[in-house]
Amino acid sequence: QSQLVESGGGLVQPGGSLRLSCAASRFTLNYYAIGWFRQAPGKEREGVSCISSSGGSTNYADSVKGRFTISRDNAKNTVYLQMNSLKPEDTAVYYCAADRNYYCSGYSPVLFGSWGQGTQVTVSS
């Protein structure tokens, strides 16, 4: 059973916005960097964004820079991904995962110990 739960996905028109949430059911996210990944049909899973445990450090894939914003509310044990100006190529299943460290150490899946089940994001007119 996944320890992380994503929500907020759905169908949106190009140019629209969605906010994804990642909540933990069995442990405290506060100590870990959290990454967002996505996987489109027929493609490999790719890292989208990451935020350090304190929220003081973030990074983004070039494909989403300037459109997506990652944030966290440690009091609510939740990490968010605000997605604006969505494009059809953003269509994918989005996953969150907890890094084994408190800082963002890259997007290799082996660096992440806990994963959610994913939430579908579809951008289409």
C-alpha cells in the first residue's frame, strides 16, 4: 500500500491550470525532499520538480520551468504542484515520491523510497 497519495488530477483545456497535492498517510513528510514525476504513455518516467524538506530549495525540469511551482505545507504534511499554462504534452500520470534525503539529490528513481499511486492529468481541448 502506497504511503503517499496524490490528488488533484483531471481533464483541463490547454492553457488551463491544476494543482496537485501529495499527502502522506503513514509518515511525516517534513524530513524528506519530495519530488514530482510524470509518465506519459509509451515514455519513461521523468522528473518534473523537487523541493527540499524545508522548502528552501526547489528545482524544475526545463520543460516546466516558469509554468509549474512546487511548494509544501509541513504543518499539513502535504506537498503541492501548481501547474499553469498547461500544454497537451503535459498529459501524463503524475507521481510524488519521497527522497531518501532532506535535500533534492536528483531524479533517479532509486533515490526515492516511497511513491504514490499517481494521478492522471489530461490536457486536451
